[in-house]
Amino acid sequence: MSQPQPIELSDKDNYSLARHVAYARQLDSAENSIRPFAVGRRRWMFCDTPAGAHASAVIYSRIETARANGLEPYTWLRRVLRELPAAQSVEAIEALLPWSLHRQDLASEMTP
């Protein structure tokens, strides 16, 4: 039996292959980030009103934004729910947004 001849790829083919591999990694990352949303979708069938569905979407969006900013969502949400009623200005509210806080800021919120 003869050995198969190696295929020589052109620069265009090598570039396309490299882009495909990078794209596949990004796609895997995107799929993993929306998996909880897709799993939760079954539970959300039971939102009785459009307002309830909207409220669920808002909360989910905030939690995923906290994750994307490197925060632990439960810890961040505890801080927000505790401090939001006392916020008197737009600046005070903006200070509670996930991109305004750092993990060190939430260290006091951590439960033992």
C-alpha cells in the first residue's frame, strides 16, 4: 500500500483554518454562557404576564452582567438590594452597577 500524500495548504487555506478554529472557540464560549438561560426558559413558561416575563429577563440580565464583570452574582445582588433603597442620586445608583464595583468592594458581603 502506498502512503497517502500530505496535502499542502495555501496561505489562504491556513488562514481560513486558523479563523475557523478561533471562531469555534468563541462559539463554544457563547454557547456555555447562554446555557443557563436556555435551561431556565422552561421554567419561565409559567410567567403569567408580560410584565413578569420582563422582570425575569431584567434580573437575569443583571446577574449575567455581574458574572461578566467578575463578580459573584449572589454577593453583588445582596449589596444592591441592601443599598438601593437608600440611594438618593443617579450617581449612588450607578455606583451599584456591576461594572462600578470590584471583587474587593464586595469582600464584606461574603458569607462565611
